[in-house]
Amino acid sequence: MKIINYTEAKTNLRKTLDECELTSEPVCIVSRNNQMVIISKAQYDKDKRELYALKAMAFNKQFNGVK
């Protein structure tokens, strides 16, 4: 994960967003009081699908054989 400070992110926002999308690597933006992570929309969608599949598998495993 790439880590940059707020000022660098603000100055190079377009470049930071393009790089994040191109590499599918999250970017952590750090300020004095906060830390935020940016991921591409494609990565977000992939993560949501994987989470849904994992939850479905856990649900099926938990209730498998219960009548």
C-alpha cells in the first residue's frame, strides 16, 4: 500500500487516482488527525463480491443440515 501525506495527495490528486486505478493498489492518505484509504471502484466492487460470497458460504456452512 502506498502511503502519502495529505498535501501530496491534494497537490497530485489526478495522478494519485490514476495510479491507484492502474495498479489496483490502495493508497493511504495521512494527515495530522486522520488516515484514509483510497481504492479503485473496480477493486471495491471485487471486494464486495468476495465478501458476499464469503458470507453466503458461512451462512450455508452454519445452517447445513439444520431442518
